[in-house]
Amino acid sequence: MSIRLDGVGLAHANGFVALQDINLHIADGERVAIIGSSGAGKTSLLRLLGTSLTPSAGSLALLGSQPAQLRGRALRRLRSRIGLIHQSPPLPPRQRVITAVLAGRLGQWSLPRALLSLCYPLDIPGARAALTPLDLQDKLFARCDQLSGGQLQRVGIARVLYQKAELLLADEPVSAMDPVLAEHILALLCQLASQRGSTLVASLHAVDLALRHFPRVIGLRQGQLLFDKPAAEVSEQDLHQLYANQSLGTPPAEAPTMDADSHGNSAIPRCF
């Protein structure tokens, strides 16, 4: 079992309850999409799975370990098995793309090798191989501040592919890409995860992308699981309940494009 959450809750320091009573089991090699409106708790859930947050209640197990019980080297070893794909990858502007990609294995290398890699790329062919399926091989020695937002997202994906993580966590991995590229990158990410036997969990605003590319879809609303179903069984009623009362005004920057329902009372994120 890659992921097991039993009665997990998360309250932030300011008292805001981000997640409530989450029960979720994800087997090795599964591909799961998390959908829901902005503020539903998708990013908080992924941060829990990435071990950057600790549950306020319940128990969390990842890849056969309980992160809350690990310290030092044992926790670093677990984190080296988890790949994080960020909506806005934390890449230093002046860093070279090749260095950013090779950083995917810093947690797996000895300290001398990791430090040397930051100064002099040790695996140029490996970095190029990770960038090639993302059509970025020509940016190998470019600086990150020379890339567009969509290209930076793809560099972040290449870094995780180079890492060869057992658990892939993707927070809006294609939000800065045009629809055609988003389709291609998600299909590629799912294909590579399937080939490697990696577990993939991705949060997505675009419902269409989630239903097309992921066999299992989880609906998260106000920090609670509303549904957990095979994609083929997610109904229009499920989606309207998930996004009920969502404002039809101008969405925030991170929000999806909206389709109003026939009554104009709710909206379901779509990807066109």
C-alpha cells in the first residue's frame, strides 16, 4: 500500500481546519486525481502526503512507513522516494536547467556527490533523457529565468522523472500550459508512472483532464472527501454537488475556466 490515511485531520496554526476525517487508501501503482474548487484542501492533502505537514489527527502511512515516527536519515530516505511536482516549481532563477533536473537525486546521493553535482553536472545524458520526452532537450543548459511558466513546470516534471520516485505527487502540474500541451504532458506522466509502477496522485482544476487520464477520481470539498470513485462512475450530479454554490464571478488566478449549469447557479471546471 503506497498511501493509507485513517481519520486524518489537519488544522493550521491559525486554527483553520483544512482537512477533516480523511480516510483514503491508495495501492501501489494506482493513478488518482483529486478535484475540487479552490480552497477545498487539495494542496494541503498533497503536502501531507509529501511529509511537509503533519496530521493534527488520525494516522498517515506512506510507502510502508509512518512519517510522524521518523527522524533524521530515516525521514530523508523516505522523502527521497517521493517526487513532488509543484504548480510553480521552486527553481532558482539563475540555476541551469541541467542542475535543476539532476537535483532530483540529491537525496539519493552521498553528500560529496550531491555537492559536486551542484557545481558540475555529473550526468548530462541522464538529464537530457529526462528532458527529451518533454520536448525540452534543447534547454539543457539554459537558465531557469529564460523559460516560460509552462517550460518551468516541465523542468519540474523532468526533475521528478529523473528522480525515479516510487510515489509521484503533482499539484496542478499543467496549470501554466495550453490545453494541447497539457493533454500531452498528462498522458506522458501517466504513461511513465504506469511503466515504472509508480503511484501517481495529482490535483487538477480541470475536471475533463482528470476524467480522461486517471482511472480513479477523488472529490474534495471543504476539507472532506465527497466521493472516491472510478472515473467512469463520476456523474454530473457528483460534479454539481462538488462545485455547488461556487461563484460565477471572475475566478482567481489559480481557478479554472468555468462552465455554468443550465440554471446558472453553479459551475464545473472544464478544460478546452
